[in-house]
Amino acid sequence: MKTKGNYYWLLLIIPLIFVAWYFFNKNEQKPLRTLPYFGKKNSLKNGDTSYHVVKPFCFTNQFNEKVTEEHVKGKIYVTDFFFTTCQSICPIMSNQLERVYKEFASNQDILILSHTVSPEEDSVNVLMDYAKLHEVNDKRWYFLTGEKKHLYDMARTGYLLNAEEGNGDEDDFIHTQNFALVDKERHLRGFYDGTDSLDVTRLITDIKLLLEEYAYNQKHR
């Protein structure tokens, strides 16, 4: 009888072990997919390669503060290029970025960097008024100005958002509707049409996937 009793206990315990194992692995499973990396790989001195990294930068935000790559260290961010007097694609892009801004309102690890392509007109005060227009009252969404050559170089070679040749002189002009998603290591992880609400929904989904990717990697270091 004692052996039979043990047998019954095993019948009860084994399903419980299976259920516990299932829920443990369900919570520990990898994200359904991971985002790709974009940009040409760079060769390292030891023969290895690394993915494209957004170069260092220095701009001025709507609070008249300097913003550099140190401000996005350990952050995920979305970036775009616009100008405040634009009457075509820019208002649509900014309205779509409002969705991103509000979606991640409680997450301080998500930032937005919007760069003007008309620094001559878009002064710090003008950018502050534009920020207020979009109900931005904190430092999760920066509206940036700076030297035109530097701004245009970042758009082309930093964020790969414009393939047209130019040197940022007075005759040069960039007008792109594209957003770039940048991870915590300043790698490019996605490009999106900022005038397409469905594509911006994809951006929001991809940010959540990237957060899951970091959370999973943190647990499995």
C-alpha cells in the first residue's frame, strides 16, 4: 500500500512540475523577433567587424542647453529632420511623433531628437514655441538646432536618412519624411515613413520589441 501511495503522489507532483516549468519558460522566452541592424559594417583593428554607430554630435535644444551623444547614452531614441515653417510633411511628422511621445510617457529611457534643417530661422525660442505647440514640457523630446553643416552631415552619414549629396552650404536642403530608430549603443535598428500612421505604429511596436530584447539580455548576462 505504501508503494501505491507513493505512486499516487508522483501522479500529482509530475503535472505540477510540468505546469511550473511551462510558466517559468513562458516568462523567460526570447522576444518573438529581434530587430535588424542597418548601415555598413566597420572593420576593427583586430579583424572583427562592428555595426554602424551614430557618430558623436553637439547641438542646442529648445531649453538652450547643449545636447551631445552623452545625453542619449543608455537610451533608445527616435530621430527626424524638419523645419518649423514647413507646411507639407513636417506637421504630419510632428503629429505622428506626438503619438510616440505619449505612448512612452512613463518611460524615461525613450527619447525623441528632432533636428531642424533650417537653423537660420529656427532659433532656440522658435523651437521652444514649436515644442509647446506639441505639448512637450519635459526633456524626453528635444528640438535641436546647430551648425547647418553638422546637422546635414548627421542626417546623411550619422543617421543615413538622406542619400543625396551635399555639404550643408547655403544652397543645400534636406527634406525627408523618414524617422530612424537608434538603440542604446547608437546602432540604427529601423527606418520608418513619418507621414504614414501605419508605419509609425510599426515604429511603436519595434520600440517595444527593442525594450523586450534589452530586458531579456539583461536577465541572461
